[in-house]
Amino acid sequence: MHLRPVQFVDTPAAHPDGAVARLAGGMQWFAAYEVLDAGRRFTIPVAEVAALGARAATLHARVTASRPAWQLGSRTLRFDQPQVAGILNVTPDSFSDGGALHDDPAAAAAAGVAMAAAGAALIDVGGESTRPGAALVWEEDEARRVSPVVERLAGAGVLVSVDTRKAAVMDTALSAGAGIVNDVAALLWDDRALEVVARSGAPVILMHSPDPKSGPHGGSGYANVVTDVFDWLEARVDAVVAGGVDRARIMVDPGIGFGKSLADNLALINNLAIFHGLGCPIMLGASRKRLIGALSNEAPVTERLGGSVALAVTGAHAGVQLLRVHDVAETVQALRVWRGLRDRALVG
């Protein structure tokens, strides 16, 4: 069984007690669930979900539970409203910027500080491209790329995550001051990765890809992409918890663009709210992705700002807590307008 929150409402004040529920302790309220169960699909009011049994009760509890903030040294990452993570690539073959910041740690760190000043709550530093066909980077080279940038950012008081699937890079970046691990392989590509994260106590972002061992763009299709990705992430969260990571320190990412067709990506974005049933904060990384070009006359990467912002606002409306983007200032502005509308709606 799977439950997707639907029938979002502006404010709970206009509804009887118990008729609406708060989504993950955030700014959204909803009145019903779409239920997917053994091939059936139907809608049920929130007040009646207990009648569906124990699995539904577990999912409902996860959907409605507040997500504890992550305290990371002197920095706090809150999840009661959508936040922005700025993408900082230090690779020579980045799909988004062509490697403009490769081999210049000072310039890269300055770009990260600028994103933080523009409103990013987190800077996500990556030293290996994950675009289709990208070459594998030796872990020592990747660590040398990211560690001086991480060290400079952390020294400037910026909250940093390291975007890597390699245990040695995780270890080096955490020692340099990174607070979070963001792994496109969900700690499955490197057999030592789970141990490194568990030992460090750092929060981790687990992204779905169909076959992490062979690379982020493997896989051969889905029976139902939404429930298949949900089930994969649910099993992965359970395995990581069993490996010693606190569930409250895990974030999930449905992996837009990773081993998925245009139709798959659109289905996942239209159904983002279902992933609150995992009981973890959600990250959406759709900025400048191929799907935007596919829907806009093959717009090149440098001309996908409008689509990126549209997807970020869609994520915010679905209750996504962290939006991973290239264009920080524009996305922050869009979210501030969205937040203003939500604040006004909540007071009637």
C-alpha cells in the first residue's frame, strides 16, 4: 500500500478538527489521500485513514510527523519550510558550467559564499560529474578537488555537503568541514560508504538510481516508476538505519534524471508528495535537467532557468524540504513569493 497526500487546502482553520492534516510539519495542509493498493486506486478522507489498517497508519504517521532540524555545529538546517541547496561543481566536465571552477579552489569557494549570501542554506560540493557517459574519477583526484573548497567554505561559516559516492572522498570532505554526505548511489557504490557515514554521525542524502553499482544511469525500466522508487528508497532507508545511521539524519531524493525517461521524471514530480510516506525530508534535484530541454524546444543547459524555477516551486508546493539548484538567487526569490502567498493563505 502507498498513500499520496492530495486535496491540499490553504488553511486548517476552515475545516473541522481532524478533517485535514499537516504535511511533514511544514506549511502545507491536505484533506485526503490517494490510495494505491493491490492495483486499486481510490481517494479517502484523512479522517478515515485508520480504517485501512496498520500499513496505512504507519504511512500516515510518517507523512504527518515533523522533520527534526539537523544541528550541524553552529549551523541549523530546518525542514519546516523549503530551503535551497546551491550546486557547486569543481569538475572539468560539469554539464551545467563546463568546468568553469575546476582547479581554482579560491574561486570555487568564493562562488559558494556568494550562493550562501544569496540565500542558499547549504552548498553542495561535487568533484565528479554524474552526467551520462562521464568518466570515473579516481578517489584521490576527487578528494583533492573538493577538500580545499570544502575547507574554505566551512571556514567562512557556510554549511557544506559533499556530493560523492566514494568513502574516501566522504572521509576527506568530512574532515575538511563538510557536514552532510550526498550520495547518488545511496551508499551502495562503495562498500565502505555506509560505515564512514555511520561512524561520522553525519546526515546523509540517499538518492534513487536503478542500479547504483553500475553507475547512476543504469537500469531497464519500471513497472510503476512512482511506487518502484518509493519501495526502493524505503528498503534503502531501512538498510542504512540497520547499518547504524539515525533515521532522523536521513534525507531521500527520488533521483530525477537518473535512469529515468521523460515520462518517468514527470510522473515522479507529479507524485512527489507520496515520498513523505518515507518519514524523511525530501530533496529535489531537477535544476537544468534534460527534461526541461525536452519540454522546451531542446533549450540548452544555459537556457533552462524558467523551467528550473517552475520545478522548484512545484517541489515546494508538494512539501519538498530541500531544493538543489544552480540558480540560487532566482530560486530563493521565487520561494519567498511562494512563502508570502502561503503565509497570507494560512491567516485567511
